[in-house]
Amino acid sequence: MEFIAKEIERLETEGLYNQIRTLESGQGAWVTIEGEEVLNFCSNNYLGLAADPRLVEAAKEAIDEYGVGPGAVRTIAGTLSLHEELEEKLTEFKKAEATIVFQSGFNANLATIPALVGKGDIIYSDALNHASIIDGCRLSGAKVKVYGHDKLDELEELLIEDQDKDCKQLIVVDGVFSMDGDIADLPGIAKLAKKYDVMTMVDDAHGEGVLGSHGRGIVDHFDLHGQIDVEVGTFSKALGVVGGCVSGSKKLIELLKQQGRPFLFSSAPTVPDMAAVMESVNILQESDELVQKLWDNGEYFTEKMEQLGFDTGESETPITPVMIGTAEKAAEFSSKLLDEQIFAQSIGFPTVPKNTARIRVMISAAHSKEDLDFALEKFEKVGKEMGLI
Ligand SMILES: *Cc1c(COP(=O)(O)O)cnc(C)c1O
């Protein structure tokens, strides 16, 4: 077991060792770290729903009625009426034909990709796809062809190359790319998929609750209902809870209930999670207000940061990368921010390419105008101190 100590040492010397911060409070605009109140700029709690009293109440009521645990995998005795109610609600919300719920978005990808393609088949994968897509592709055993990030001309060349092959083919892509905040050219992908007769799958983890009318997601944003075969979602980001889902045709969902391995071999999502997610969707259906607030906050913050002279990259969403350069410098920036009560983690290689290290600011509807102004003042202070602006 000596290799373990060596591996940990390597991570430390290469600056890749994760320092895990502990929150001593619930999620929100302000959180407690090491006894200090700090302004939270790095959770995925886009709409501030993670500690919303309506979700808390829904979870409590469900616990009173059903208890806590599911007791089994979905296919044996773990399917509660709550799971099916949530699946129906999500189907309606996403304007899809059917939906299946998983324990997480990560599991949704691991379940779906191997159920659709296998040995001898081909997957076309964007270079910046999320780790759970990459792992799902590996598990499937299909050949994976990676094309440059959002480079649809490269994708088309690959599709032409394989045009006459007698196998299943799948294009898989993140909807919103989490490190840069840019949006996939889904209409372009749908067009290519139709032309070359291949399947399409989008992982909308950062688009759900953010893009589209009432936060219905990327498919709604581009009005592509019925044109993308597989729509993956997660409950852990804007929806504020935990869990994942896949929406698509009735036959697709039927297949995933028969062959999605995490559905068959890992216990069902818990009672309070399902009830809380249901309440999140209720809130979104009733009003677009939180989604609007999120976008207003994002636009305000980006505009002011650019006025200060920061480079905020190519984001098209409330994910706001603040480009710094080397990983060391980004880490220093983040630590100086924390001294100023701003909690914003730096992200460096290998999560992003070398020398494009950044502070990834996650804007939330939970932030007030005063919070954003407070942060802008601190960014300006640290930015000047470090000679970045
Ligand atoms: C966060 C994320 C996931 C994982 O979702 P969980 O529900 O947290 O497991 C999957 N795909 C993408 C693109 C993500 O950003």
C-alpha cells in the first residue's frame, strides 16, 4: 500500500491536492466557514432553493407519511408512489413523453449511455464533456470519438467518416459547460443528427432551472422539444436537492427501467429528496421570478466585473469565470478573497487547461444586490493588490 502515500505526495507537489472546505451552516448566500460568515460564490444552488422553507416543509410532511428510506431498489420493492408522482411531474414540466428518476445525475449518465450503445457502436463526445459522461461512455464499451469543444464541423467530418457503418451511433454533449458557462449549439447538433441519422443525448445539469421558460432547460430554451432523444437532468443544482433524471420517449424510459444498471442495482432515491424536488418543480411551475432574478444578478455582476477590467471569459449563463492565469495565482486570489469574506474557489489544471486557471463565480438568485456590491468591492481590492486590474 506504499503507493498511496506516494500518490498523495504527488498530488500535493503538483498542486492538485483538493483542500476540502467545510460549511458549518446550511446552504445560502451567506455560509459559515471556520466560524466566519462568508459570502458564498461557489455552490450550484442557482435559485437558492437548497434551504428554502417550502422544500423543507414538503420533505418533513413526506417523512411523516412514508418514513425516510426506500428499503430496496426500484425494481424490487423500492418504487414508492412518490417516485412515480415525481416522474409524472417532471414529464409535464419538461414537455417530454416520459421520465425516469435516478439517485443522481452521475448515475443517470452511467445508466443511460451503456443502455443505448455497446461494443461495436460509436459515441461522439464533446472534448469538454463532464466526467460522468466520460465514465458512462467508458462503461458502455463503445468506441468514443472526441471532437473539439462545440466544433460541429469536426463532428460532421466524423459523422461522414462513419456514414456507412452498420452500428448504433450517439452524440452526447453537456448543455451548459460548467467551467466556462457557454451553451452547446444544440440546434446544430440536432440538425446533424437528423442528417446522418444518429441518436442525441444532452446532459442539462447546469441548464435545468436556469435556461428556458420557467427553467425548463436547454431543450425548451432552443424549442427543440421532441428533437433530442435523451435529456438528462440533475436535482442537485438549481433544484436544490439531490437526484437525477432522464426524459425522452416512452420506449426509451421503459428500456432504462429494464436495463439501467444503477436503477436495477442501487437503492431508490429517498423519501425527503423526492418530496423536496417535487416542491422545487411546483415553485418553478408557479413562477418564473427566481429564474429572472438569477439572470438579472448574473448580468449585473458580469457587467460590473468587466467595467473593473476583469476578463470574464465567454460565459452565456450566470456561471461567471474570472480568468486569472496560473493555478498558483488563482489559488492565491481565492485565499485572499476568503480573508475578505468572499468564498469563491479557484479552478485549475486538470479541470481546465493549463494557464487558464480561474475563480469560478457561481451567481445565485439568493444573492441580494447588496451582496453583489459587497463582492464587487472585494474583487476590486484583491484584483488591484495582485496587479490583475
Ligand atoms: C454536476 C453534474 C453532474 C452530476 O450530477 P449529480 O446529480 O450531482 O450527480 C452530471 N453532469 C453534469 C454536466 C454536471 O455538471
